[in-house]
Amino acid sequence: MAKIKICGITRESETEVLNRMQVDYAGFVFFEKSKRNVSIEQAKEIKKHLKPSIKTVAVTVNPALDLIDEIIEAGFDILQIHKMQEFPENLKIPVWVACQVRSREEAEEINVPDGISGILLDAPEFGSGKTFSWQDFPMKKRREWQERRIPFILAGGLSSENVEEGIRLFEPDVVDVSSSVEGEHGKDHKKVEAFVRKVREHE
Ligand SMILES: O=C(O)c1ccccc1NCC(=O)[C@H](O)[C@H](O)COP(=O)(O)O
């Protein structure tokens, strides 16, 4: 069964539905330009309210080494890196590399370095609630990662309406959602519940 990551947690009140629905991952965005940006201190406070079984993912964009150190120090389980320029060596935290899928040609060039703990495919604009073009994605890349046993995370525009299709096409290890489960004040409990149920119904 695909595991579930709810991304862009910004407040303590959101943890109740994550705990109750026993999701697998909670993502915190550390990127100042994002409407979901939180400080390390805020995230540390919020994650105290998550069940220990929920792994925490620190979502970053080409992070400076200082930020990576702070993330490790704060006890996050996984570091997710978008727009990675260089793979930082000897990191003491598992890394998910996020790739923005813009075209079939670009996707064919995706190189997954050894030693990463997951490859995440996302829309051209991260956190936008839009999907990348699933039909154009070169599935031989997906098969290559399956053969190399690299965990695969499907992100970008997932919702209760399309997640079944995404699971059928990509057989992801994890499905990652943010925009479609948001309301006016952060994550909407009913939308999170509906998304989680849809994923679990599928299996
Ligand atoms: O969500 C953001 O604002 C964000 C900012 C900077 C880097 C990544 C960001 N989100 C990335 C994600 O982890 C996934 O892309 C996200 O869960 C999927 O988002 P959505 O398309 O909104 O469901």
C-alpha cells in the first residue's frame, strides 16, 4: 500500500487529523518564498504533537549547509531537497531528491545518485497543486528506479479525485499531497480524511 505524506504543515491544530488518520509522513517547508514556510522553532513545537510513528520530512530548496545542520539538530527524519545543485556528502540524514518534471526529454535525463533514500517527482512548480504530465513521463525511468529499489514518491497536484490513477500508473511507495487538502486555515480535516481513505481504499 502506498504510504501517505501530508506536506506543508504550519500549525499544531493540523496534527490531530494526521495522528487520527495515522498518516506516514508530515512535511514542513523551510523556504521563505512559500506560503507554507515555517521556522525551525515553529516546526519543532508542532512536531511535538505528532505521534512518534509519523516521520517528519524537512522540505528545502537548494539548502545551505547551515540549514541542513539545523534540520539534523532538530531531529527531522528525512531531508527533502528541491533544485539540488550538488549532492552534499556524508549527510547524517536520509535524503529525498525532488525533481520538477517539465518535459519528457528532461525527465529522461534525471540521474539518481547512489546513496539517496528516495526520488520524488513533482510538478514544474512545487506546491502549486498542479500535476506534471503523467502521460508523457518516460516509464522506463520508473522501472529503472524500481529495479534499483529506490523508494519513489509521487507528488504534485494529487487529490482524492486523481490519486487512484496516480497509484495505478506509477505504483509509488509514497503519495505526497498539500494543496488539495488545504482550506482557508491550513490543512482541512475533512479533505485530509477523504484523501487518506481514497488511498487506502485502492489497495
Ligand atoms: O509546498 C510548498 O510551498 C513548497 C515550497 C518549496 C518546496 C517544496 C514545496 N512543496 C513540495 C512538496 O513537498 C510537494 O511538492 C507537495 O507536497 C505537493 O504539493 P501540491 O502540488 O500542492 O499537492
